[in-house]
Amino acid sequence: MQYKQKFNENSKQSQTKITDFHESSKLSQERYHEITRACVKAFIICGIPWHVIENPFFIELLKTLHPGYMPPSRDNLSGELFAQEAVVVNQQIIKELKNSTSLTLLYDRWTNMNLLKKSHTGVFLAKEIEDIIKQIGLEKFSAVVSDAGANIQNARKIISEKYPNILSVHCIAHSINLISKDICNTPFANKILTRCNTIVTFFKRSHQEGAALKKEFKNYNLQADYTNILSQAVLTILKFRAFFDDVCALAFALHPIKKAILKLESQSCILADCFIGLVQLGAAIKKLLENNYFTFHYQCIIIFNKHYVEFANLLYLLCFFLHPEICWTRGTFQNLLITADEIFEKIGKSKSARKELMYQMKKYHTRQVLFDIELGDTEFPTIWWLSIKNNFSKRKDYLVQLALKLFSITPHAAGCKRV
């Protein structure tokens, strides 16, 4: 009897059912919303055009995955469903930001939300920024960063005056880009770029010549004679004796700008890097071959000096000073003390705390005990300052507080994305 019962149970478990050969078209409401939300995310993150949702082949794909799923319409996907997902994402972002500290509010007029129908006055932009600050929490922010537009500069000024603990910072990457733009607009650079563009355009438009060039690059042999297939315009440029020397001179001037922009747009960039980038750029411009390119060299110096003024302010110099590897003052130490004192006064520190800050800055300047530790080759300044934090009495680490506040600021708006 027991054997018969066990045999019947095994038969039931191994018996093939008709449902094994097809998938049920029934779809629960919960499962439907789960699939639809996944579709919305895929379309947004992958940049898929909304109309694809109504493409017969895409619908066939979805039906293959689950016969019972009926995809939403294009209007529903790009309208209501997109708005619902945006609300969920915004709530998650706000929750995460409220649990963060030392935030930087970045404003980029090219990628911020669409406000084309509004008057972009400084007062209006300040109101928009203030709404965000209040939503997240005033105490969460260290600075507001934007480009050099007059209206947004005014907005930053309004915010920093109303909320003294929030510093007004100009986007360094924007200024470096302006330097490269001005250099490229000089007569010498414009001439070289025009000639280079002529060559590039020729090879892009001509299939035969483009294929020949790619072949030579692939074989690492650029000595072959293709004068019979090159246009007269390209030949004239290539035969010009000084062309390649001119290209090298222009590349020498622009290469450090490219390196500076890439470095300054990185997530690990700090305010001290802004000044370091400008110093390195100035050194590269100074090394330009003066004898052969005197006019271009002189024009680059004028352009650099014009934009350098924008960043030769005490806030950047203070960050440069607080970089453990540099600790540079060059006759500005007294002004840096005043700047640090003003920052502490704005964030509401007591007079005794400000006096202690001045004392700690003097000890750091002379590299006395607690501040005499060398910075590691791959160590970030913030890690260095955090490593000495516990050496001070409770809440007496005023210079550490100042350094961490300044180094927490993201000095560029390059990460802004329009949503």
C-alpha cells in the first residue's frame, strides 16, 4: 500500500502538463506595472526614441517575452509614465541628498531645466536656486558654482549674501575653455586650424583617399607617394615648409589646456586644482618658442593674463595654501588669514574659534607638530586632513573644518545633465 502511494506521488510529479508547452497570457496587474516601469527606464537611460514602443517588431519582441503584455502607447510612455518615474527618481535623490553633507549646487544654463519662457534675471535665478536649497536643507550646502554669465553671477551673489555659509564659486572649466577659445581665435591659430580642416575635410569626403590614408596608418607607413590623388589645395598646404612646425606650436599651446580641462572636470577635482591648473597652463605658454612665434606667444600671454584675473582671488589662493603638498603663500599669508577669518565669521563661528583658527594656520604655515606629516603620492588632500582630525581637542579642529569645507566644493559645472 505504501509502495503504491509513493508510486502515485512520483507519477504526479513527473507527469507532463499541457501548460508546459505554452506560457499563460494572464498577467497580474503588479507584474504588468513592473514590466512597464522597466520599459520606461530602458527608454530613458538608453536614449531610445519614444516612437519605438509602437514599432511592430518591438511589440513582437515584447510579446515573445510575455504574450499577455500589452505595451503602452507612445503618448502614455512619454507623458504620464515618464512623469511618474521622474517623481520616484526625484524623491530618491532628495532622500539621498538630505542624508549628505557639504553639497555643491551646480548651475549650468545650457543643461539646467527648461526655463526658456522665463526671464533669466539674477533675481529669478536666485529664487530658483533658493527653492532647491530650502528643499534639501540650508545646512547641507557649502557653495554654489556656475559659469560667467552676468545674470547667474548676480544670482550667486544674492545667494551668498543671504546665506553667508554658502560660498559663491566661478566654474573653472568654463574659464579654461574660454582661454582655449580665445587662443584659437588668434590669426595664427585660426590660419592653422583652417588649413587642418581643409585636409581633414578632403579625406572625409573622398572615399578613395580616405581608404588609402587608413591603410597607411594601419601599416605604420606614411612614406608612400599619393600626390596623384591629392587635391591641389591639400598639396599646397602639405608642401608649405612651416606648416608642420606651426601645427606643433599650436598643439604645444593647446595640449596643456586639454589636460587642465580633463583634470578639472574630474569628480575628484578640488578648488586647489583650479589654481594648480592655471599655473601649469601659464608655465606651458611661457615655454612657447618666442623667437619663431613671437606674436602668437605674446597674444597667448595677454589671453592668459586676462582670464587669470578671474581666479587670482583669495578663496582659490587659500585652497592652494591648504593643499598639504604645496602650502604656498608668496606674500599673501596675511590676506589669507583675513579670508579664512571672514569665512568662519560668515558660518557663525565665535570670536575665540576664529582666533584659534588663526593660530592653527600659523602653525600649519611653518609646518609645526600635527602639520608636519607628508602627503602620500596617491593621497588626496581631504584624506590628509581627516587623518590629523583626531589629534585636536573635541571640536577644536578649526583648520581641519575649514579645509574640509573648501575641499568638499566641486569647482565646475561639467557634470550637469538636463532631465
